Amino acid sequence: MEDTINHRIEQLRCYMRSKQLHAFIIPSTDAHISEYIPERWEARRWISGFTGSAGTVVVTLGNAGLWTDARYFLQAADELRGSEIALFKDRLPDTVGIPGWLLRQLPNGSRVGIDGSVYPAKDALALQAELGKKSIALAPDVDPFDAIWRNRPPLPKEPVAVHPLELAGEAARQKIQKTLAKAEKYGANAVWISSLDAIAWLLNIRGSDVPYNPVAVAHAFLSRKQAILFIDQDKIPPPVALHLEREGVAVAGYREAADFLAKTGGLQVCLDSARLSFTLYSAIAERNRVVDTLSVVDRLKSAKNETEIAGFRRCMVRDGVALVRFFIWLEKAIPTETVTEHAVCLKLKELRSRQERFAGESFHTIAGYAANGAINHYHPTAESCATIKAEGLLLIDSGGQYTDGTTDITRTVAAGALTQAMRRDYTLVLKGNICLSKAIFPAGTRGAQIDMLARKAMWEHGVNYLHGTGHGVGHYLNVHEGPHSIRPEENPVTLQIGMVVTNEPGIYRDYRYGVRTENMMLTKRVMTTDCGDFYGFETLTLCPIDTTPIIKEMMTTEETAWLNAYHHAVYEKLSPHLAADEVEWLNNKTKAI
């Protein structure tokens, strides 16, 4: 494997020399700036062997590096071992960023290549400005992988389906009009969209082009005169074609997007340069005025309507039933059978698949036992996974896609005897989760302003975690959804009524164990006073939290009351859907402490 990666890097260098390039940058994104992408665009994974969803590889004629965030530090160190690629721990104070590294590595007059068709426009423009400080040119139209990647996968060709109005809650025609009206407030008269989840939501369609994400590869253009979906037309069966026609949407070929932009001019086009490739951004900017703002579709999509919210609540019950049955199985199996992390993943998928409206997993299950629990996005395989013993901690982060909602939940459970340090960390994480769950804040609050609530108890013990606390979740869409978040880094997007967000603080002891407790929450109005509206959260996730590791003396009266109330709600909502022996188990697991 190591020889293969180093050989691929050398192939890239040969290509670079033929194009007079001194460096080449490979991001994790596709032509739609997605987080999770079709195989065809997994060039960064192919060139490096690193399988995480976030990271950028930079190759010069003499060196190579991977920049990734704290979720993947341990995983990247393991997967890069033996290759020449150095790991750069992104976002740490002492880590030099990619532009700074290139300025140190390259002499004046060098050329840096990127494939502009998969490089975020916002990042490319910033990179171009930085490199210009040393007269280093950016070559944005280079794609070496068609030449050096043998048997490169083709574009996916899975058919598209209609997401019915009774589940979407609003017709595509109405969403299009709202999108245009919002864009017009920014002085635009047209909108360009390349984000796959935004297009799926806007047009009430779903696909299967990306693992775990029910989206289809496409672009979209909107104006008061026309709405066009650019997509491989072989993927549009007659019912979808009829649906789009009724909603006033024309269909054109996927590769016709470039020709369309080459002929379209004189418009004020609303777009989000962080969610659009540099190639398409340049094509639009050449003939039109660009109105660059946070995606107007993402703004609308993030605030769920009442139909979507009802769908979330229904699918949480079904997901909770599957999880109860899973934990009953796990509890019985660990002492008596050989249970591996991989077996945990398979069992969870099996039990979820028995639920109504199940459409697949929302991401690859993370089942990390003992030391593997400290790897944030650990992926066990049948060939390489740990066997779970009747001791220590098991962290399970999983989720389901249902046609009426998407779930994402993490539970850390005691597989057996625990150390006092494990119990303390477990309790600190729970305290952080509860503190954020109980938050009440004024309208206009940003996620960064309340992130510390999940960290306060840890900070008081000198502990922290390096990932964000919460991300948005799509409605039968991507499990990671913007534009809102709860994390220390500043995000100007405020939390709005109807936004669904995760709450997932954690503690990770490298090479020993990890703890994370995650629920999904709905943002809602709590009260209105003379000072205005105040918001809070409704916890949507329905699954017991293991109480055996808790150090009760560390819990406040208010925290204990919250946990007991949560467990009462879990029991009340799940027990009607369970068999008698399952109800008995659930009753024991949700008893007040």
C-alpha cells in the first residue's frame, strides 16, 4: 500500500513537470463542493490513502503534506504511515497553513496547479491573493487524474425519485419563488446552485449518487423567466420528468451547464462562492455581476417546516425502537459471544432496516471500542476491527436515513468494569450535553456564543475537545448540513426557529478510550418578554443514556432532573412500540437516578 501511494505521487510529479507546475493541491471536494462525494472525485483519497471526509493534500516536486482537522489526527497518522506524506494538524496554533507552506517551499515565479472544477471558488480566490505576494501564479485548469488514475470511476448514473409533497411539506414551485424573492433582497435577479442537497431540497427530488446522502449530481439555475435542472437526463424517469414539468422546471444535460453559462450574460447572479467551484464561478463572473452571499437555499432549507418537523419526530420513534433492540442484543451478546466492532455496525443496520420508511444509513457507523473510541471518525472493517470485551467503554455513533427524516446519535456504553477516570470523563461529557440541552438564549444568538456551555464542566477540570459541538442535519438529506453550527469558530449564521442541530460533546484519551454523547435538537421559541424572543431546544433523539458510568455526586440537582425527565419521555414515547420484555428492559434503563 505504501509503495502504491508513493508511486502515485511520483506519477503526479511527472504530470506536473510536463505542465511546468511546481505544486499541485488536491482538496476533498467534488464539482459540487460536497463533503461526501461520488467515487469519481475521490482523488485526494486515491493519491494519499487517507479515507477521512475532510483534508487537503499538497504535492510539490520534493515534498507532500496532508492538512486535516482534529477529528482525523489519529486516523490520518495511521493511514499515512509509510508514505512520504507529512501530516499537518490543521487549526492548531503552531500549524502553518497551506498558503504559508507553499510560500516557504516555492521560489518566486513558481506555478501552483489546481483543478478549478472541484476547488471552492472562495478558497481559490484567497489562495490566488496569498500566492500573489510572491509572484507565484495559480493555474486553475489542471486535472491530472484522468491521465494518471487508471480505471477512474465514471459519474454515477442512479435514477432520481420524487420526494412527495406529503413528506416535503412545500411544493418545489413555492420553494423556487421563495428562493428568488430572497435573492432579490440582495439585488440579484438570478440564482446559481451547485450544492447537491440544496438542489434536492429545492426541487423535491432525491437520488443515490453519493453513499449515505440521498442526492443526485446536478446543477440548477433560477430566474423569474426560467428554472433549469442540469442533470444526466437518463437519470430522470417519466414520473420525475412529469413532476419537474408541473413545477415549472426544465431539464438539460449535466454537461450543458458550461455552454449555458458561456451564453448567459447581463444578469445579477446570486451565488455562494464557498459552495461553488472556481471554474463555474469564473464562468458566471465573466459575463454577469456576481452577488456573493451565503446560500439563499441553505438559509431556507435549514429552518424546517412543520411537515418536516413532524417527520423528524416520527422517525426518531422508529430509530429509537431499533436502538433499544440493538442495545438489548449487545448487552446479552458481549458476555456470551464474540462481538466485534464490525458486527456492531452490521447489527445496527439490520435492526434499522426493519423499520418503516428506512432508506439506508446516514453515514458509516462508528463503533470504537477502548482505544478506537478516541478516533473521532473510526471505521471498523471485517478485516481490521477490535473484539469487544466485558470491560471498558464502547462508543457508537450511527444514524439512519428515513424518507421522513434523518437521524444521528452517539451513545457511549459501559461494556463492563470501568476505571474512575473513565467514569469521570463520561460524567463530564454528559454534564456538557445537558447544559447545552437546557440552554435558553435570545433571538439572534450564534452557535459560537453557546458552544462553551457544552465545554464548561470539562474546562473546569482542564479538559477540552477539538471538534465542533453541533452541526445541522438535513430532512432525509445530508447528515451534515449548514449553514448553522455550534462550534468555537465564529459563524455569522444565527440559530433560527426550526433549525435542527446536534449536541455532541466528547472527551478523547488517545490510545485509551473515547466518550461522546450525542442527541439531535430542534430550535424553538421558549418565551417572549420585554427583551424580545428567547429560544431553546427540544431534544428529538429518543434513546436511553447509560447511567451506570455516571458519578452521581458530580451531577447537579438540575442536571439530574433533566436526565430523569428525558428518560421519562424516552420511555413514554418508545414503550408503546415494543414487546413486553423490551418494555421491561427499557423501564430499567430509564429509571430515575
